[in-house]
Amino acid sequence: MRRFLILLFTVPLLASPRSAPQGTEFSRLITRLSEGPGFFQSDNLVSNETSYLHVLGAFRALDLSGGAYLGVGPEQSFSYIAATTPKIAFVIDIRRDNMLLHLLMKAMFETSRNRLEYLCQLYGRPVPGDLYLWTDMDLESLIDYIDRTPLDSAVHARNHLRLTQRVARYGVVLNPDDLETVRRFHDEFAVSGLDVRYSTRSRRLRLVFPTNRQLYLATDLDGIATSYLSTEDRWRTVRGLQNRHRILPVVGDLAGPKALRAIGDYLREIGETVSVFYLSNVEQYLFRAGSFPAFVRNVQTLPYRANSVLVRSWFGRGFLLPSTVPGSFSTQIAQTFPQFMRLMADTAVVDYWALVNDGIDLRNPGAPASQRFEQR
């Protein structure tokens, strides 16, 4: 049974339409780019993709640095951002709740002096007195500290109050339901600790999904730990963008009428192109809903370069792709934008299987495209 922590302090209403700030450039841009929220079956507090780092070698080989990052979901985007050091990043998701989670994490980045303090704020653990000595320690040591240090409810409550007050200053209007959602999410991290997993409302918790501990310690195809928490430099890359308000959580349907097109318009205004567009398995749901052609038309409006890539996640049990790693619950697939545009020349004849069958070789990104299924 899932437990939720009851905060020891009453959190005041932080922002109402009447009392909210007129808006910062950060909040105005979020409003400009976002559209109405939609429903998804999961809170998506963490990823369920054991393979999410398997594309990072291809990112390096294709020199996918700079430009603009687009992605969906919670923390996994931070690892892609740390790897590609974009000028600006947009985390777009159909769930307004995802925006709320990112605002909370933004406040944590801005108020943390190093990775361990960030983790302590996220998981409700007290910061050690010798915090600065932990700055260059390996990730395993930081995880061990969180694992062996009990949750401190009073520390968690004080942190939550301070962080939500900071979130209010961003200028994004939050109603009481929003604040309750932020509290519920933060409590889930504090109570579950590093064992927090992806879960859905319609199914029992599945132990096949990775814990956040496993996601933090995951490696790329060369066996190198490359999550955004794997080194202080990677974490500081994300923190620097957060401090400059260059990671923008946007609410929108990838096949919707506004968000993706508005992001494309904004990128043209500032002279940037998309370097990476991380999709997870959203396209699978768009095919089911019959809205995939609208998504294609939206992608066609984005400015991109020859080496820009789309990254998708494949959960096709019973089938193997060349990039599937034995024992991994998921498979990452990278496809260049020019590949995607050629394949989508006639969306009437493209199905989801053809889409995931058209990735580049992650171990040899310069090789000709065309992955093929093998029946397991």
C-alpha cells in the first residue's frame, strides 16, 4: 500500500490569480508555448526506461551539442541535457502535473550547492555538516548516504515550504489543486526514497520497472555511468541552465494545435535549431488515438539540422531490435530528422512498426539506417 507523508507545517496558499506576480519572462514564455492539459494513466514521477542512456554514445558520435533540446517526461531529460549541453531546453508533456514536478525540481537545482544537497532536498534527508567534502565523491557514495540516512519529516516539511515559496516567485499561477499535487509528489519521493518507481493507476506496481536508484546508476552502451547525477560537472550543466531559466516545462499534446508549433516559432525567433527531440513511446499512443499525422505535421514545422535526432523508446516484448540490450526492459531508438521526414512523406502508409524499424545503429551511428525485427 502506498503511504503519503503528512507535512508537519501548514503550507499557505502561495499563488492565486489575484496575488500572483505579473509574471517573469520565464512564466510568460511557458504561458505562450503551452496549451490545455490532457490525461495520462501515470503520474510519471520517474522513468520506466532501463535503456534511456543507451543513445548517449550516438549523441557523442553525431556531435549533438548546443541547439535546442525537446523532450518529454521527468528526470531522464536532465541526463540528455547534461550530455548535449543545449542553449535552451523544453520539457513538453500532456500532463500539467509534469510541469509542476519540473518547477519543484527547478527550485531544488537553484538552491542546492552540490548533488548531495539536491538529493537530500528531493528525498527529505538532512544535509551533512561536511557537505562540501561530498562534492567530488562518486555517485555510489551519494546514493549510500541517502539509503542509510532516515527520512527526517521536519527537514522535509521545512524544505517543502521553502521550495514551494520559491516556485511561487517564478510567476506561474498555481491553484490549491496544483499545490496539493506538488506536495503529494514531493512526499512520494520522501517516503519511497530511492526505491520510487514508475507506476500506473490501472495496474499494481510492477517490479520490472527500475527504481530511481537503478536509473541514476545506469550506464551507456560502453558501460559508463552517464546520468545527470553521475558527476558534479553533469549536474552543474543542468543547474546552470535552470539558474538561467533555460529549461522550460511546457504543457502540451505533441499532436496538439499549439505547443510544438509555438516552440518552433520561438526557436526561429532566437535563431536556434533542434538538436535532440526525445519522445519516449508517445508516438505509440498517438497512433492508437489516430492523431499521429497531426504530430508529423507539427514536427515538420520545427527547425532542425542534418544531424538532429528523434529518440524513442520501444517496449516491444517478444521482439528484438539490433540496439536491444539483453536484460533491458526497454530499447532506445535514434532516428535522424532527415530519416523521419523521408519516412513520413506519406503518413497514410506508415505504421508504428515501420517507425521503430527505421533507427540508426547506436553502436555505429554512421552506418546506413534500417533496423529489422527478429522474432524472439
